[in-house]
Amino acid sequence: MQKDAPSLLRQVDIPFSAKAVKQLKLLAKPVDKLPAWHGAAGSKAWLMVDEVVMN
């Protein structure tokens, strides 16, 4: 992602059979290193998830 890129809101549809699912595990990983323009360049990024919606 570039410095001037807008924040991203993503909706990801993952179809599955509700009858076959008892638990869900969500795995999300941040980028390994922050880009050179970032104040903490070279450090590991944080990944913040505000909301997970399941229907």
C-alpha cells in the first residue's frame, strides 16, 4: 500500500455449508515490514480488525 492510498474496507464472501460448521477460525497476518515512508519503517506492522460480520 502506498502512503497516499485510502484506507481499505473489504468485504470477503466465503461460502460454506452452515450445517457442516461448528467453529470458525479467522487468521489474519500483517505485512512483515513497514515501508520506508512510514515513521516506524522496517518494523512489523499491526493489523487491526474492527468488525467481523457473519450471516
